[in-house]
Amino acid sequence: MNTAYKPDKILIMGVGNLIMGDEGVGIHVIKELEKSPMPDNIELLDGGTGGFHLLSYLQNYPLVIMIDATLDQESEGTVKTIKPKFASDFPKALSAHDIGLKDLLEAVTLLDKLPEMYLITISIKDLSRMSVDLSFNISESIPSVIKEVNSILRKIK
């Protein structure tokens, strides 16, 4: 478990469920980022389906980039970035694990430990497909997500 505060580190965390097809896109992005060298101050995390086991990660990094699928009215594969300041700023349509993730964010907010955060969402349409593979549109969105991650990292340096 990650218990020490890391003031010079940036956490890039993908969340999702790998066996639910497109819902696991956040994890797929982390796996893609792991293929390239990262600066020493960047840590990558497969956050699974969220939940309170991630509390220490959100408390111990001053900056977190979170990547997740969202169910919204946008075209499948649409990539958006928001910079939420409060748990209530997060989209109401985060994907299947949103209850645990929103509870986690509320807990971090109550503890007054919400880090500076960027949330990159990828619009998905289908939660019923059980698969470890992504659909074509979602798979094609991964380079855009990685480009957005790199853009954020350039901005904060």
C-alpha cells in the first residue's frame, strides 16, 4: 500500500473493469503508457474498478491524472478533460464502477485531501459486452488520450 506523501510525484491512474470491454479503457491506456519510458516523477497505476483501497493514492500525490470511461451523450470514443476541484465536479455519468469511485472522491474531499486533479474521460456506449478487448472506436481513441496526458504534463512543468 502507498502510505508516504510524494510531493514531487505525479500519479497517472486508469480505472475500469478489463472484462467489461470498453468500460476498461482506462486500464488499457495505462498499459499503453507503460510501453514508453516515463520521467522519474511519473507513476502509473492500474486503479481497477476504484474503491476505498485507492484512498491513500489520492491523498499522497499532489497531482493526479485519472483516466476513465463515461456513459454520456457524446459520440463513442470522444475524449474530454476536466479539472474538477470538488467531488461534485465529476461527471454524473462515469461508468459502471462510478458509485465506488464517487464515494472515494467524497471521502478524499471530506478529509480535505483532494489533490490537483485532471480527469480524462472516454465516451462509451456499451456496458453489456463481456470482453477483454476494446471496440474499434474506443481502441482508436487511445492515442488521443495519450496525447492529452502528454499535453497536461507539458502544462504543469
